[in-house]
Amino acid sequence: MSTKSILAAVFLISLGIIFGVVLVSSFKGVDFSFAGEDVKLGAQQAPVKPNSTLQALNEAFHTVSKTVTPSVVFIQVEMDRETGSDDDASQFFHRFFGPDFKFDMPRRGPEVGTGSGFIISDNGYIMTNNHVVARAKKNGIKVQLSDTREFRAKLIGTDKYTDLAVIKIDADNLPVVSLGNSDEVSVGHIVFAVGAPLGLKSTMTQGIVSALGRNIGIIGDEYGIENFIQTDAAVNPGNSGGPLVNISGEVIGINTAIATTNARYQGYSFAIPLNLAKQVATDIIKYGKFRRGFLGVGIRPVDAVTAKAAGLDKAKGVWIENVTKDGAGDKAGIEYGDIILSVEGKEVNSPQDLQTAIASKHPGEVVKLEIWRNKKVIEKKAELGSRDEDGGEIAERVKDENENSGSSAEAEKTVNVKELGVTVKSIDSRTKKQYDVDKGVLVSNIEDMSAAQERGLRKGDVVTEVGDQKVATPDQFESAIKKLKPGDAVMLRVKGQDKKMRFVPIEIPK
């Protein structure tokens, strides 16, 4: 081979090598693995080292769900259209889901509602809300269990004053919830809401107890009991009647309502305390209705000014505003102006506390009451009545007929008491008869934003007592007020134009 040929061959080989290097570098990083080889995706280990506390919490939440969910049911209710108008239905649901709730329905055919409930006995008793089943037509309640079995349920009984109901299905060996103690619930406790919100069955949400003893005015009856547990666990339409559960998997409340402007969850939900619900359910199963005890008193909360006027060291107890004649309270010797501190040794510091404590007892039961009267503690025992015994007539304390009602010279006198921003004048015999009083002074004028106005004194009221002192003339009224120092508080006994006696606690402005 000639030298020329050899050089040409060497050139071609070198060119091939150079081309090969360039070609390989162009495909650098390309995976030429054969199909069927393992594909590795993601990191080989968790980015955060497992924490034993978080793992335990995670497993605890899962255990609650696994334990409770089988006992929670989905309820569908058919309601005859004839039982209420569209407006009635809208108002009914607005009460529980807010003023902007849209209740649109077809013009023909039955209404269908949904809710939740939970099994409280292995032979088929189920607790839910009254507002879930109250309007059900005959044989119109259908229950679906978590295992998808369906049953027609019988309505055993309802109680509209607590918004509770019991229904029953024909089944045995059912999974039953564990019932806890709602008296042990505190703000900050972790809770879970279980139910079928918006038709999404077997849903569990989690939050904390954000407040206790809430009264949100949804039951719409003066005898209604609202002592709700407030939570931030997400609750929506369809959750009603389902359980509120603690971290031990025990039911401590019945999810009932939400605070909302759009018919959906906005951060606040409310549950009926389990202890009251358990009493109601027991009575409904045994007697077909809740046998609720009544004390026969009108009540209101005690605020700081009321407490100061009554001589209490702090705001506590429940103030007695009126007493039903011949009712249980009247027979026990409870009087206007008394402050009930405890029932059976348990403190009551809101009207809801007292209502719940009394409602958990039956008519005929005797309860021990601790009462604050005349700046000391006394005890009374009351045999509870029932609502049927309430006549609605208000009893008044016996008037002291020996008191001087003032001379005729005082008849037209008017006094302006600047400390309270109120003007009072003496009353004549006609006014005494009109208000059914034998003495007192008439409030003829109240200044805007004054202490008297802010505390609820009204033009046209008759003041009969300032603290322990009866007043028959404007001068007596003024003298009683001027004895007080700025920052002192006093209780005014007042009778309004409706002839109802009440107390108005007022603090002398500083």
C-alpha cells in the first residue's frame, strides 16, 4: 500500500473517532436503559425524622375515627308539603343556618331533608336533633348505617325545648357509641365532629372547644334550653344530630347549629352538652317525652355592677328577676332579688347553667339551692314542678302597709338627680293604682348616655326602693343616691308600665 493510501486511511479513522466522541457527548445524560428496568422516583427517605409524639397523635386521631364512625348514621327525612309553607320552611332553616340561607324547592312532591345521628343502644335507638326529624311524614325517616345497610326508622319522641329526638330502627348487635361526661369539657380541649355534612357520609372534622355555655337564640321559646358547647370543628348542613367527640372517642355533645351568614361553616359551631342530651334521651325512651323540672322563676345574668350592688365580691350566680306565684320557687321561699349561687352544690354562673341544672331533674325531685340574699348566703330546698303547673302570674313581695307614702305637699315635686342623669317626681293616687304600688317615685326624664339609661332604667318606670331603703318622695330618692360615693353600686327596685317588677343595678359614675 502506498504511503498516500496509508495516510488517507489514518485520516478517515481519526475522523470517525472524532465524530464518535462528538456524537456521544451530544447524548450525554440520555437514559438508554432497556424497558422493564425499575424506575426510581422521589427521594429515598422522608425529609423529616419521625416524631414519636406526632406519630402517637396521628394514630390517636385515626383510632377515634375508626371507633366512632361505625356508630354514626346518615338520616334522610321525607316531609309532606302540606305541613308548612315555603316561608315556614325557610324560617325554620334560617334559624339554624343563618339569614342568608336559600331554601329553594320544587313546587310539587315531598320535601327531603338530611341529617346525622348516632347509635346509643345495640338494639337500634338513635339520637339526633329534633329539627332533623320533627316534620317527618309517617314512615318518612330512612337511616343508612356506615356499612350501607338501610332501615326505616320509627320516631320515638322529641323535645323541642332542647332540640333533641330519639328514633329507632329494627336491628340488633349494632355498634354503640361511648358516652362521655360533658361537665368535664373545657375550653381548649380537642374535639371531633362526625356526620354527613352536605351529604358527605362518614366525615370527621377536628377542632377545639372555643367556648362553653353559649346561648344563640335558635330554639325560639322562652323555655328553650341553650347551653351550647362552641367549637371550631367544621360543621355544615347535614352534620345536625351527629356526635361531637373527645380525644378518648367519647361523645360529649350533639352537633346542632352553626353561626353563619351564608348557610355554610364560617368558624363557629354549637353542640348540645351530652349530659343533658342523655337525660332527655332516657326519658323519651322510658316515657315517650322529656319530664323536665321547673323552678318557676324569671332569671338574668349577674354582671359586675349587679354583683357590686348586691354585695358580692365578683360577678357570679344567677339573679332572680321574678317569681311565679305558687310555683316551685315561690313555695320554697325564693324572692325577687335573690341570687342563686349553686344547685346541689354545683355552681351556676349563667342563666344557661341554672336552666340546665334544673332541667336535668324531674318534677317532684327536691333540689338544694345556695342563695345570696341581704349580703349573706342562705339555703333553700325546692320541690320542682312541671311546666304544666306554671300559671304565668307573677308574685310580688308583701308590701309594708305601715310605710308613710309621703304628704300631699310632695305630690307635684320634681327632683333632678345629676349623678344618674335621671329626673323623678312624686306619684299621685291615680298613678299608684295604675302601677299597683303604694309608694315610689316616677321617672319623668332620662338623659341620653346617662348611667341610668345604660343600665336599663326607662322613662315611665316607678322606683320603689334604692338598695334597702323604700322611697316615697323625690327627696328620699335623691337622699338615698347622694349617700353613695362614686364607684358604689346600688340596686333599684323598679316597676314598669307593664306592671312587672324588676331590679336595675346602677353604679355611681366616677
